Amino acid sequence: MERIGVQQTAGIHHITAMVNDAQRNIDFYAGVLGLRLVKKTINFDRPEVYHLYFGNDTGEPGTVITFFPWANQLKGRIGTGQVGVTSYIIPPGSYPFWENRLQNFKIEYSSSLRFGEEYLSFADPDGLNIELVERNEGSRNTWEFGGVTKEYAIKGLAGAVLFSAQPHKTADVLENILGLKCIGQENEFLRFKSEAGNTIDIKLNPSVRGLMGAGTVHHIAWRARNEEDHVRWRTRIQNKGYYPTEILDRNYFKALYFHEEGGILFEIATDPPGFTVDESAAELGKNLMLPSWLESKRDELKETLPPVVVRVLKGDNDETHI
């Protein structure tokens, strides 16, 4: 629960990244990782580009990763001023399943220890760094796809590793603005934990400067309970000397953005209204959903956007293959 008199975020709302190919993106996050495509829409600022959302069975805040797939964007470079690694929770005992699954799809991986936890690390086809870690936290994900059953399904976001140009400035924002708790330091990582259980590790030895582009994270979003809480967040951020954007309507949540001093773009996003605001839970991700102000351009946009499909991949442990 929120500490009395102190505004704090429950944790991560979502993470958004940039990639090149929309179908390849769907094949990896739905086909390999077994996440559900919960929303197929467009980038409201660049409607000729998809905005794809993947999460658990309902797209609950804290489970979602989103992508802007644009074939023409240049390759980026992971470095300071970015989220360097996105971490997911898998159920206890499922580590061998995921090792075998990565081997089956010929995805190179490695294993590492951090703060007493074993991480399974690999990259997606665009070069984004992904980790899987076993934890009891998080609700069971009932979504099943291909060879990923609910026994092994990814629960949601475990956390992230931040590559900050000014690690201690970023730490100050996490602790004294967002309200995360500092857990301690191990080697080159400083760890914070949110009320929802997300662990945020700041890498204390800055790497090369990050370059925005395909294969990099665009921003990390933090949760606000509702619109009233969201307005309070904007005031709080301003009072701390930062410059948040105006509050923007993203259809599925309200959003505001600000850059912290380590160069990372932070968003604050509301939990409601969620992804069933424009389609039923059963239909999530099946249709191209557009905001009302772009509905008149549906035919034009469908001609511009590449055709995509959620499909079981060849060689998966399922009766249906392509």
C-alpha cells in the first residue's frame, strides 16, 4: 500500500521499444515467448506505423511491452540514457522449459546471477536485451499459445536494468520521486524495488552513449492509479524541478512524459481504462483498433500498414504449424 501522505507508484506500467519488422516482432513475442498480442493499433503521433502491445491474458498493467515497428528506421545502439535490459517473471521451476524452448528456436542465451537470482539472458531479433527470472510474485498467466502452456507462461515484467548517464541522479528520482525502496548494491548494480515487486537495477558504470533507433527501448512507464492520481503526479514532478509534458490521451491510458537527469525517458500512465475499452477481452489483439479521430482514414491506413498475423511457428510443440 502507498505510504500515508507519500505519493508513490505501484511499479512498472509498461515498457516501449522500437523495432524494424512488425511480423518478426509478433513471431518472437507471441510465437516464441508466448505473450498475448493484446492490442494492434497505430502510433498516434505517426499513424503510418503500428503500435503493438503484448502482455498477459488481459494486458494487465505491469505485464505489457509495446513496440513501434518501422522498417525504415535506423539501427539504434543500447547505452546510457536508456533501459538496457527488460526482465520478465517466469513461474518457479520453469527455467529448464525456457532453456529448452530457446534451444529449439536456436536462440543463443546465457545465465547470470544478480542479487541472488539466476537470470536467463538473450536478445530478440532486433537486439533488445531480455531476461527471464523465476519468482513467486505475480499472478498466474492463463494465456496459452503454441508450446507455452499456463504452467510455464511469462507472468509479467520482473523489472528492468537502467543504463543511466548519471546513475545517482536516476537513483534519486526512483527513491525520492517515484517512491521505490533502495534494496542495496551488488557489484556494479544498485537495486530498487517497487510496491508491486518490480526490481529496478541501475548500472553504476556508464557504458557508451545510447543512440535511439531500432533495437532500443524508447521509454519506461510507471503506474498511476487513476486520473486524479495522474494529475497529482504531474504537479509533483513539476515541483521537483522537472518538465513533464501535458497529459495525453492514449485511449487505453492517460500519459505524461519527462526526461530524468540520467537521460532516460520516463512516462507516468494510468491503470484505467485498459485494453477492453474498445474491444472485448475475447477479441483483444485480433483487429486493427484506431482512435476516433483516425477512424475516417481506416482504409488508407490499412493500405499503408504491412499485413501481420499471430501464428504458431514451425517446429513449435503444437499440432498446428505454418
